[in-house]
Amino acid sequence: MELEWAGVPSIAIVHEEMRGSAQAIARVSGCPDYEFLTVDYPWVPIAIWSKEECLDLAEIMAPKVLAALTGQS
Amino acid sequence: MTTAPQHAYDSYEALVEDYFEKGWTDGLPIMPPTPEKVAAFLERAGLSGDEVLGTVPTREVTCTAQQAAANAVMAGCLPEYFPTVVAAVRAHLHPKGNCHSTTGTLSGAAQAVIINGPIRNELGVASRAGCFGPGFRANATIGRALRLVIRNVCRGIPGFLDRASYSTPARYSFCFGENEEASEWEPLHVQRGLAPEQSAVTVHSLMKMVEATDFTSRNAEGVCDTLVTNIRANGIAGDSWLGEDGNVVIVVGHEHHRFFNEEGWSKADIQQYLWPRLNAPATSATDRMARIGKPEGILIVAAGGAGMGASWLLLPHLALAITEPIS
């Protein structure tokens, strides 16, 4: 949100288990409807991911990020 | 029923200040143990005031239900919590609960109160996110009630019979529930011989709490190996008085529990995997034997919230974990 306020097009990615916390931050920041992209298991909320896991996740998330930033989601 | 001394005060503030002055609190304010409230607690548990819940022979202490009720009121409990407090006091004062040693030790051992069965949800005992910490009345006050009994009845007063070098914040209160809904795992009290519908308390004396973090394992064996490494880094000496029945409690966190669920590991599977590895001979000062007499002495409890790839190890002081049904 702070990047957006600074004029940088942004989209936040949060883990599904942390959705409630992310929404709470959005609410106290005055943006209760702020939209997120979410990641779910098997990617865990906090982890030391292998290179393969990172690449797999990037492959899934990159098109979603692009779509969100270009208004095509 | 035993008649306790009564004191009259002009105000709540005067009462609290006098209790501080007399050394009857843990350093925090208390609720006034009025005769009416104490009677209501006893009635809720179906106990007469002079019923003996346990003794500490070394200290010439006998703990009655009335004394426990007064301390439960002071801790901020609701009357419906009192049967759970009674079970916790009975468990702690079991001879093998070893009150004298576990509350007097230089190590500052604390008591973990673990609640199982339907009463967890009836009382609102937290077993998921934040369950070790503040914010939950049942957890906070049931654990505190046991600690006030230890102080005010069992004479576990710092500098007197409590000789802890540092003590621990867990001595204010440490109570949580098992997250029985997290999986098909057999709850702790069922593993210890009680029926699933029977609510129960297990009191475990812990010398040390160790967080076993593991953000890299992606399977059950990997998590178990991390548990072994962390327990063996501390070691468990065992004790001839406790014999083969010694315990360690492993609180398995949400992110680790997933792997056991996915691979169909039961608690018994975990116990069988861990036991020989814990009891293997030491190889260095940081890889020590963790002497647990039987696989079932490894008590597995599911609790905690999502996020951290961590489980908690509640390493024992000189006592057995005692499970008592809640009447």
C-alpha cells in the first residue's frame, strides 16, 4: 500500500493463512477493500524454499501479478 | 467446613494493597475471595471446603478445596473453571508430581497445564494461535490459580521455599488446550487411558521450553529428526525415583502437523520413531542421551496456530506428567 501511495503500481502477495492479518492492516490503513493475491499450501507461510520451489511458485504467481497490475484480473 | 479467617476492607483498593503487603499475590492484583464467591466455586465443583486435594509432606502442607477455591477466585476464574483447577491441583500434588522439588528448584521449573476433552470448548480454552500467551481468560486464570495455590498454600514463595535463580514468566500462568480438531490424532487424555468424552487436565513440570524450528523439512521424518536434534542438544537425564515412566511433552505446531497428517502418521508412529533415537548414546556435549523409559512417555500434543515452522519441547523437571479427570 505504501508503494502505491508513493505512485508505484503494486500488488501484495500474502499467504492464505495470513489473509486475516493482511486484511486487518488494510483496514487500519484506511483501505478495507484492498485486494491481495494469495498463496496457499503446499507453500508454507514462512519457509526456506528451495530454488525449485521458488521457480514453481514464480511460474504460478507471475501471470497473476501481471494481470493484477495491468487491470486484467 | 473449615472456617477461614475473614478480613474486612473499606475499598477494593485497600484490599488489594493489603494482599500485596501480606505477600498473598503473584505481584499482580487479585479478585477478592469473598465467602460467597468461594462457596459458589465449591458448589460448582460439588466439594466441601475441607475436602483434601493433596499434600506436600516435606512442607507440612495439606491443600483443601476451600483453599484452592479462594485462590481460584483470586486468580480471576469463573466458577465453571473451578473443577478444572481442582483437577490441576490434584495432578500437581500427586506424589510423582513432586511439588516440593518442582516448585523449590534452583532451575525455576514451571507447570504446564494441558486441557483435553469437551470442556476446552465449553470454557473457551485456547489451543490454536497464541495459545501459550495472554488474551484468553480461561488459560490465564486456570494456570494462575494453580500458581497461586503453589504460592499461598504450598508455600512456594521466592526467597523462602522457592529458591529459583531466575524463575520464569511461565510461573505466572501456563495453561493451554490440545487442538483435538487438528487431526484424527488420539487426544492426550485418551492415550493416557481416559474416554474421549471425559475432560481432563495433564500437569507437566517443565524445566525448560525449547522451540524446535524447522522451515526446511517437507516430510514427517524430517520434522522428527529436528525434534530429536533439539531434544538431544539439551538431553534428559532420567531419574531412578521416576523409573521408566519419565516424560517429555512435544507440542506439535500447525506447520509441522501438516506433514504428519499428509503421511498418515499417528502419535504412536511418532513415539516409535523418536524413542530409539532419543535414547541412543551421547556422541558429544551437544548430542546427549534423552533418557525416556518407554515410547509412550513421549507425550505428543497438537497446539498452536499457522505460520511458524515450529514445535515446542517442554523438557521435564523431576516429576511425571500426571493426568487427572475433571469431575
